[in-house]
Amino acid sequence: MKILVLVFHPNMERSQSNKKLSQSISNDSNITVRYLYEEYPDFKIDVKKEQSMIENHDRIVIQFPFQWYSSPALFKQWQDDVLEYGWAYGSSGNALHNKELMLAVTTGAPEEVYSSSNQENITIDELLSPIRATSKLIGIKYLKPFVIHGVASKSPEVLNNQYEGYYNYITSD
């Protein structure tokens, strides 16, 4: 299985968790890791290049830090530009059929913040539901997200175990 990991982090130099996640998977020849903020700092996305990358992989992993209960802005721009009518959806838009989509998300806040019993009264799955709905529209199989909560407060040992588990998670059936 060929896996494409698209990292949407606006400042990888300052990142600890997303940097370590992408480093933990970079030695596998079946995994292509791309840093989209480095590729498109001006938000001018090469649609044909992105579509070609997707077409040449079986599983697409979208990796990003959760910011203000959502994904970074470039991911939304990428969706708007790349998932074109006639390619990703519509009567002839079937380029993503028989492919899989997985999200890899880090949050600064602990897991209990993203529960239906907390003051926000909303779960991480509910916050990610627009991406799940888009997946259904474009015909890509949505897989259970890989989420690391509380990266700002966990010990390095705990985080390192989670980083090591990332590779197994994104490559497993």
C-alpha cells in the first residue's frame, strides 16, 4: 500500500509533535511525506500536481494540529482547490473511489476538553465531521482518525510512545 501524508502545519520549525510524527514515518519507501505550508507558502496550490499525488497513492493521511477547533487554513484552501467537480465528485468525479482517508490530529488541550460532558459540549469526532461528510461526498473511505490529545502537557516519554505508534496506525489494515 502506498501512503501519502500531507502535513498541514503552519510552522514546522516550532512544531514538536507534528515534526516528530512525520519523522517517525519518513524511513518507509511506501510513505511519501509532504509539507504543504513549505510547498505553498502563498496558498497558490498546484492542483494538477496534488491530484496526481493522490492518484498515485492508496491511502491519504492528512496530518495537522487542531487550531481553534479546526484545521489550519491551508487545508481548507487545499480542499477547495484540489477536490474539483468532475475529478473528486459529480457524475464523472470518481478519482478518489477505492482510496482511503485518515486524519492525524494533535491537540494542545487534554482529551477531556473534547467530550460531550465538558463546557464546550462537543467531541473531537463531531468537530471533524465536516471532513467525514466531505469524504462521503467524494467517495473516499474515511478511516478512524489518529489523535494525540494534550501534546502541550504530556511527558516526553508518553508522547514518544504515541509517536512510535503512529507508523503502525497509518500502515495497518
